Amino acid sequence: MKKEKKTLIIGITGGTGSGKSTVCKSIKESIPEENIAIIEQDAYYKDQSHLSFEERLKTNYDHPLAFDNKLLIKHLDMLCNGETIEKPIYDYELHTRNLEETITTEAKDIIIVEGIMILEDEELRNKLDIKIYVDTEDDLRILRRIQRDIKERGRTVDSVIDQYLTTVKPAHDQFIEPYKKYADIIIPEGGQNEVAIDMVIARIKTQLH
Ligand code: ADP
Ligand code: C5P
Ligand code: MG
């Protein structure tokens, strides 16, 4: 089924712990379900089910090559064409894709693509109508990440700190922060910036009416 109205694609990026996922959640809560779909770049981490758990622990999850952006772009194109996709489900504790289940996601008027490296990939960047960078200071991001990863992703303080110093921080400086220049809008502090979030919601509502 060909869509009559052009899909509005909003990209939300920023470093780990900046509040991207929280911002998306706030936006989604204010828009009717039938109008909006969230596509997390994390869902498109490459499948690693062929590797042992020990081997998966060695993967650098903060490198552009860790993502299957080809599939992500294909799915975005399908959604813009009015087609339904089977969005992968990612398991942060097992470090791989869930091969048994997917989330059936229908085409919607508004699509939010959210993830750490969506501006770094030129092809993906060019698909985004509005590019938002959630900008939160490094110390707050690592503190938030420690708490979140222990609570929700099965990690220890030592493992989060070690990963942060070896791969997360260098990748932020190389693949995330430099691409802030491509953003149309910068949201300071992320999650609870109600003024900025309300402005994005207002823009979405304009598109819908
Ligand atoms: P990201 O997706 O950018 O990594 P999240 O949205 O998952 O970031 O936020 C990381 C953690 O910080 C989460 O536990 C979230 O609840 C918390 N958080 C997000 N925004 C704020 C905020 N403004 N103040 C305090 N904690 C926040
Ligand atoms: O939500 P957030 O932006 O923090 O998600 C991206 C982060 O998830 C990356 O910085 C990466 O280090 C982390 N990650 C992880 N283990 C995985 C996959 C991603 O720690 N298996
Ligand atoms: Mg997130």
C-alpha cells in the first residue's frame, strides 16, 4: 500500500546516557499510537548468535561496524513506502539479537530513529528530516550509565567503567560528538527538558494536522 502523505523522519542522537531513549519515550507518550513509530538503532546491532558468550563480550559495541545499518535503512525505506517491518529485538545481557521474536511495526506518519551513531552514517543521516542531538555533560552521562547498566543491562560497576574507558569514551570523541554539527536542534540535559520536548511534540502535531 503506497502512502499518500510523506513520512516525517526525526533522528535523535547523543552520547550514551544523554537521555535519548527517555526523550523518545516522552515524545511517544504525547502522540497517538497510530501516528508514531520508534526505531532504535540498538535494535540493529549485528546478530552475534553464531559467537560464544565470551566472544560477544569482546565485541566493540561503540564502533559503526557493530551496527547493521544496511538493514536499518532498508526498514526505514519500507516504512516510508507504507510497508510493515519486523523490527529486531536486541538483548543487552546476551549481547545479541533475539532470533525467535521481532516487533511487527507498521508504517506511521512519524518515525523517530534513535541511537548513538545515526549521524555518523551519511546515507542514514540523509534520510532524516529533523536531526536532534541530546547534549549532556560527560560526567552525568557516565553516572547515569553506571546506574542504568547495573539495573537494566546486567552489568557491574567495574565492567561499565572498564568498557567506558576502553571503547565508549574514545568512540564518543571520534564518532558521536564531531557529528553534532549536523544537528538542527540541540537539547541540553535530555530526559527532563520539558520545554525542548514540548517543541518537538508541537512540530509533530503540526505535521499530523
Ligand atoms: P540514552 O538512551 O541516551 O543512553 P537514557 O534515556 O537511557 O539514555 O538515560 C540513561 C539513564 O539516565 C536512564 O536510567 C534514565 O532514566 C536516566 N535519565 C535520563 N534523563 C535524565 C535526566 N534528565 N535526569 C536524570 N536522569 C535521567
Ligand atoms: O542507550 P545507549 O545509547 O546507551 O546505547 C548504546 C550503548 O549500548 C553503547 O555505548 C554500547 O556500549 C552499549 N552496548 C553494550 N552492550 C551491548 C550493546 C550495546 O554495552 N551488547
Ligand atoms: Mg538508549
